[in-house]
Amino acid sequence: MKKYLVIALGLAFAMLAVDALIQAKPASKAPIYDAVKEFSPYFIEKRFGGLRIMSKTNSEFKEQPNNMDVFHRFESLEKAWGKKHLKIDEQTLLIQDKSGKVIKKLPLKGSENTLFIHSYYGI
């Protein structure tokens, strides 16, 4: 009976570890993400104690969420930025600055990129 208890506890901890790994995994990205990422004000900085979210436009902005939440928080910041600064006009992605002026036009080639923009940024 004790033998089965040890095996059951081992399996339970393994399942919890796999679940934590799946939850901490960031969303998969489409090829257009690399082009849009250049204009996003947020980036992840590696530091001795882990990862930190920084802003290119605001030197005061520094967030240090725990390692399990850092990618989820980064994605939520990017999504909020994308809702304000990204627009789709037919098959073209328009990237705007703070004043609403278009700074870059990216063609959306293929349905993968269009679906990614709709699902990730919510536009």
C-alpha cells in the first residue's frame, strides 16, 4: 500500500510540474510579429535575479513580475499597446505613433499573419 502512495505522489507532482510549464509558456508567434516588435515600446531585460520588463519610451517604467508571470504580463502590455497603435486597412497593417500618424505599413501576406494579428492583438 505504501508503495502505491509514493508512486501516486510522484505522478501528482509530475502532473503539477507539466501544468505549470504549459501555463508559463508564451503564445506562439507568426512571422509578422518580428516586424511589429520593433515598434513596440516594451522589451524584456535579462538581469541577475531573473527577467524584467522595460520600456523604450519611459525610463521610469520597470516591472519585475515573478518568473512564471513575466511572459504573460509582457504579452498583456503588448496587446494593450497594439489595440491603441495598430490598425488593419484591407491587407495592410498600419503602425501608428502616439499622435495617430502612420509610421509604418506592413503588408499582411497570408492568412496566418492576419489571424495572428486578430487573435494576439485583438484588432
